[in-house]
Amino acid sequence: MIKTKCILHPIEYNDGTRISVMSKHILNDGETHRRIRASSYDFWFPVLAPPPMLARDYNEKDLPWEKFRERYLWYLATKEPQSKVKELAKNGLTAVVTFLCIEESPEHCHRRLLAETCKKYQPNLYLEIK
């Protein structure tokens, strides 16, 4: 099973292996700097985060969600991220893997796109998107 959730939400016993798919763990909201604790995740795979230029373009609101989605999915199909996606999709058939990102909702978050991409490689994979 592949699950997704916000990295700031409490750790639950049924999260399985918790994987941060964020590019960085220092957050700057304009007023404060917060560091995500290493205890919040088991592994960190920044290769599965949107490339910095893509994230910047989207976060500055210049890039519509559909364009972001298209470019991020293209990125996931490149060699390095694709290899990791296939590996995690296969792992999700026999274990629980939870993708973590900072966004509260999965609606416009790359973690949902990543989970859906895993299912393309393993159609029998169960997804729980939060």
C-alpha cells in the first residue's frame, strides 16, 4: 500500500515506512523558519521532489497546477526518479509506504501525483491519499 500525508501530521503506527519526498526540510513562510525533524520520516528521497525551478515557478503562482502536473510527471519519467518510483511501487505491494510532504491537502501536491504514478507501474497497488 502507498499512502500519502502531510509531514506535520502525527506519526501513526500504520504509516509503515515514512518517506519524505520534499526537496528541503527547512521551511520559510516569510515570518519564521521551521525545520522538519529527522524523526518525522524514515527516509528522505529529494530526487522525488519537484526540481527546484519547477517548485519555484509553481510556488510563486506563475505556473498553473495543470502545467506543474504535466512537468512533474515528465520529470518522474526521467531515469533517476523513474527507477526510485518503480522500486517504491514494488515495495508498496508487500509493505506500507507513506509519502510525506508539507502541503496540508493532497489535491495540489506532488505526493499525490507520485503515488498515482506508482500505481501505473503496479496496477494492483492500493493507494490511500490524504
